[in-house]
Amino acid sequence: ALLTARDRPADKVRGLDLGADDYLGKPFELTELAARLRALGRRPAALSEAQPAWNGVTLDLACMLALRGETPIQLSPREFSVLRALMAHPRAILSKNQLEEQLYGWQEEIDSNAVEVHVHKLRAKLGHGFIETVRGAGYRLAEPQ
């Protein structure tokens, strides 16, 4: 999360694209800051694991790096965010809205098909069977073969 005096849309986009999961510009209301801190506290404890792994893919959260074995997988910051959210709850179905919350900060406009685009790109990089679509519900990681 970023708390900064830079509040132009271009600054917000840059901060979020560089990996921040939230962005708050000054001036801000203390009630909004408190609400954002409460939201951070609700994030899954599974993300505290430094290197979650699933089906041969490991995430290094500190370096924002995905690995298959020892081979790096090139992911954009938003692809990484989607994969991180899915790996935090590997057997759970995450809705499009839940994944959008991982992609966008407050007051940022959401592209209508952004989640679908990022999942499509992740499937191309990780294999089409890595992420399952659960019709009418969302996405989840496929069980290892």
C-alpha cells in the first residue's frame, strides 16, 4: 500500500502497476485510512507464507517472482496479483469480483474483462489446465494431476 502526496491518475497507475495493492493520495480522511487498514487486516493469512507453491509453481512474494522448478516465469504485476490470490486459497473458488479487488485500488476504474484477460495470459504461461473456470462462480487452481 502506498500513502503519498502524489495523487494524479498517472501516479496512481504507476504505483499500482509497480506492485502496490492500494494507493491513497493526500489529503485523505482518517476514516478512509482506518477503513483501508481494516481491509488489509482481512486479507488472507496464507499470504504471509514467503513462497506459496502449487502444482510445481512457486511464488516468491518478496521478489514478485514466479518459478516452475528453478525456471522463472515472466509475469506482469497484475498477472502475479491474480496468481497470488489464487495460490492463497488453492482449493477455493474466487469470484471475478474477488480477483478484481486484488487488481485494482480504490477509485481506480475497472476494465470489464480484465480478470478474463489475465487468466487467459496465465493459462498460456502456466498451462491451460493450471487454472479452472467454474461456470457462474469464478476461478480456482486445478488439482495436481
